Amino acid sequence: MTTTTGCAPTGKDLFTQAQTVNATAKHAVAELQLYLHDGDWDVDNYGERPDPCGADGYRFKFTRSTIGNYDTPWRLPQGSVDAQAEDITAWLEEHGWTGIVFRSYTGGVTDVTITTRKPDAHIDDLLITIGSGPASDGIILDTTTTCEAGSWIDLVDLMFPDGFKGATTPQSEHPTAEPFFGMAPDSPTPGPRPDPITYPTPTDTPTPTPSPTP
């Protein structure tokens, strides 16, 4: 977990850092999604709002799953829960994930789980739940990012300068979709807006201010 001590970013720096953390983590998980299923995934929690962590830090949580489409039942690519777990574990090892732990359960529970992390992609914990059923198989990916320095309250204000009016996230999303940050996809946040200055979006390159004429 990233420490939250020291000089924490504020304002535009906080917004830009958080956008990078959010996008980097989602892209890393999307690589696994695309490997497992090149199609839309259910969005159970988009991860559009930061959560508090540490002494004064923030993190994001998001969930994607293949469960929900019973009109076209989804099946595990490797055919069985155990085979799928072995295949996913091998993929994680090949792609730089660490701390991989596989768990199976007794008492009639047929699901298995894998936990892993990838700090260089700002992922502190990825919980993979694999299950099979008579109507549809399913994989759930629950992700928690690393705890980053910066006020989560200030970050919410920067991400939603007009106030958070409730989740406006998509119900499903393809792994190759570019993750949005802040406001709804059709109305992205313009970035921090301290009056009277208006910042460009964090992904833009600001135009340098010309030096005053001597």
C-alpha cells in the first residue's frame, strides 16, 4: 500500500494524479478481461468516486463481471472452475502480478477465488471469483487501488465541481473502452475550476503563458 505521509498533492496536481491512478488500474484489469472474454462486461461498480484510506488518502474500488446475460449464457473458456483458475494463475504470473493466492472452499461451495496485486499499476488487491452454474458460468473481478496521498474530500470536489448527483455509469462496458473520470461519459468534467482560472482537461497539454515583454 502506498503511504499517505509527506507532501500530498492538491488542486490540479491531485486531480491529474488521481486520473492516472484510476486509468492505469482499470487498463491493467482490462487486459485480464480481454484475455477472458472479448465482449462487454457487466459494470457492478464503475469506480467513479474515491474512498478514504490511511491518515489522509484516497483509493478507488471497481467491479466487473461476466454474470447477468442469461439470454446468451456465458461459459468459462477453460471449461471448468479448476482449469480456469489454473489458466488465470498462469496468465497473472506471466504478466507481472504478485502475491497470488488461490483458495477453494468446503461445505458445498463450488466457487474458487484468486487474490493478487500489481502495485506498479496502482492495484493493491484484485479478488477474482470463479463460478459455474447450470444456466451460466461467471467471473467477478473486484479491484481496490493502492492508497494514494491526497484528500479524498477535495478530490470529490475536483471530480464533480457541480456536485455529485448520483451514479451515471454504464451498465456494461467493453474492456477496450477508455475509462471516463469524474462526470458522466457524455459530460466529462472539465477539471479543477478555481475562480477565476479555468484549467484544461488533465489529458490536454496546457499552452505556455508568454513571458511579459521587458
